[in-house]
Amino acid sequence: MTTHQDTTPTVTSPVTSPVTSPVTPATTPSPGRVTVIGTGYLGATHAACLAELGYEVLGLDTDPAKVADLAAGRLPFYEPGLAELVEKHTAAGRLAFTTDPRAAAEFADLHFVCVGTPQRRDSMAADTSHVTAAVSALVPHLRRDALLVGKSTVPVGTAAALQALADDAAPDGVEVAVAWNPEFLREGRAVEDTLRPDRIVVGVTDPLHEKVLRELYAPVVDAGVPFVVTDLATSELVKVAANAFLATKISFANAIAELCDAAGADVVALTDAIGRDARIGHQFLSAGLGFGGGCLPKDIRALMARAGELGVDEALTFLREVDAINMRRRSRTVALAVEECGGSVLGRRIAVLGAAFKPGTDDVRDSPALNVAAQLQLQGAHVRVHDPRANATAARTFPTLGYADTVEEAVTGADLVLHLTEWEEFRALDPAALEPARRVVVDGRNALDADRWSAAGWRVRGLGRPAVPARAATAPVSG
């Protein structure tokens, strides 16, 4: 799951900056040397983890400030365990960064493309211009045969187009091959997902390329991780197909939540019951505010767009409803907040617990929590947001919202509390110790212990489940 947009070399004159730590250029091909093009979320994680596996790694990016930060062991985003790896391996000289594509071409013969593919502004399709620019910037500087391995999430057919581009751009006598190795990172678990993944998928056109990648990942494969070999088109489809399935499962639970709201049923009990069926399972079957971030929303839209380009758009029309159900969750949460404030939030003080699109990250791209907060602010509410990690990134994206440094600061005096990102810190709160003006909470993630909150005198509303009325808190027993 590519998150935090990776930057990439553009098709301009390269920036002539040196490698930022003492790794010397290769004079002969070395399987122990690898470059990573794009040092955003995906690229920085992949580079640091390859260094952890024992390789010498050079990261390439066009952003001098980012390169300087990474070379000093600093990350521009939060990901558990990653900063420690970057600091460790830059200090040891195994991991370096540069803005010069010529340095990358000299350094290694195996190059990973890890740049962003955001949704295009004018359509649902993925923008692959960064991928194209990365290949265009590197290939003319190659002086030896090389293997380019894409990890970015791209529309099917991109690898073949890049192979044609590389063939045209390569210097005379230099052969450049393209393979694909999709990433399956989960924000908050990216290091674990790289070093101990569920599977490694590689799309290749030559058994020699399979051999190179199998040897590269040998420390991981030898630990029992499946190594799946496919053609290029299949490898490009694996990631987006996986994300489309996960999004569909989430939206199915949320569609049932809409039915439960209408019927007076409890979607939490319902999904627990059906999730016990081994064919279904509990993972990604939790109803709530829905998904966001930089992967699932744009990937399902890009998959629909590519299906239309290939003339099979009817095969994936159901994903439009998956997307629509997901967006309706935000409107439903706003409606619950308005209802609990007596029909209007004008002038009401509302505490929002959560800003990141999911726990374990500071990523606020397409964050359902911030979307809800902004909608309530537009209706006249005084909103205060608190997130354990994402306050700063949220403030840059939504500077007009109020932000609190602590849960207590956000909640004190609030007319309503919204729980919108399921951080462990929020689930572990003592509801009796909080001091709002009114003890009413809308649990947008159905993750709080409703009985415990009710016992502390709170009215609890969830998505797809009946309201839990407040109960008088039991007086402590003395003596």
C-alpha cells in the first residue's frame, strides 16, 4: 500500500549532487548493491529494509531537503521502527542518498522504482507520470546492462510501456529489462511487511530475472515466505486486485450497517457471527467510518478506469457502489453528530479523537476523521481535534480546525465527542475521568467498550448499532 507520495526524478538535467554518505560507485556489477528510485514512504521503507538484509543501498530523489534529512537519519513521516533502521544504516554507510541519477546508474545494476502513482486530477485513473519520469531520468545514464524492478502500484500494461521506453532510451549496447515486484505495505506495519511479508510476487519475462530477484530476497524466502512468479500483467494486477477485495469486504460490512440502522439490529454482533465462518473471516469485516488513505480509494478507482480502457468496465461496476458506500459512512457520522446535538451543531463544541486515516501513522490523506471534522466545522461547530501522531500533518492540511495536545484538552467542555481513529490510546481511556459538558460519544469505529462508557455515565452511539443509554456510575465502595 503506497502511502505518502514518493517523489521521483523528472526528465530534466540531473542535479549534480554527490552521494551523501561514503559508498563508492561500483566498478563491476555487484548483486550486493541496489538503488531505490523515490524515497517517500515506499522507497524509504524498501531502501532501509534492503540495507537491513545486508545490501548496500543508494536512494535517489529530486528533493534535496528530503535527501539531506534521510542522509542524517531523519524521516519526514512517522512509521514505527523505520527511523531506527534509517539512522542505523546511514550511520554505518550501508544506506546513502543522492539527487544525481548518474550516481545511481554508476552504483548498481539492479534498480527499484518506488515512486507515487496518485489519482489523476481529471479522472479516476492513476497518474503514472512519475514512474515514466523515473525511468527516463535513469536509463540514459546506464553504462551496463540493468534490471529495473517496479514496486509502484500501476495500471496493468505499464511495465510493457516502460520496457518500450527503456529500449528507446538506453545507450547503444546497453540492455535494460523491466520486471515488477508489487508492494503490500500496511501503514503502521511497513517494516514488518517488508522483512516478513505474507508473500513476494515478481513478474518477469526471463528466468534470469527471476533468479536475480530470488537471490535478492533469499534471506526472506529462506524464512518460509512464499515466492510467487508471474508474468508482468498479472504482477501489476495483484496489488490492485487485493486492495479492491479488501475495500469490497469493508464496504459490505458498512452496507449491512445501513440495514442494521434501519432495522434496529446490531452490526457488531452480526459481523462477529458471520466472521466465525472460516470462508469469511473477521479481518476487514468491521463496520464503521470506512477506509481512507493513499491506497484503497485511489486503487479501486484506478482499477475501474483501467477496466474501462480495456473495454471490460462492466466487470467492475460494483466497485462504484463500494466507493459510494464508503463515502456515505462519513455523511452518516455527521448526521449522527447533528442528531445528538439536537438537530444543529451551530455553536456546539465538538471533540474529535483521531486525525490520521488509521492508527499507527501520521498520514491524513483522504482521512475520514478529518473529512467529518471539516464537515461539522462548515456547519458552525467549534471543533477540536486530537491525534497521538497526526496533529501536525493534519494542521497543515486543515489549518482552520482547532487542535488539542491531549485528549483531556480536546474533550473538556465538549458538547459531543467523536471517536474516529481507533488508536489504542483512545480505547484505553478512562471515560469516568473525562470532563465534557455532555457525556455523549459517537463511536465512528465501533471500537470502544460501550458498556464501560455507559457505566461511566456516557450515552454511546455507533454506526449500525442501537444507542447505548448512559447508566449512573456506581459509587466507589469505601473502606
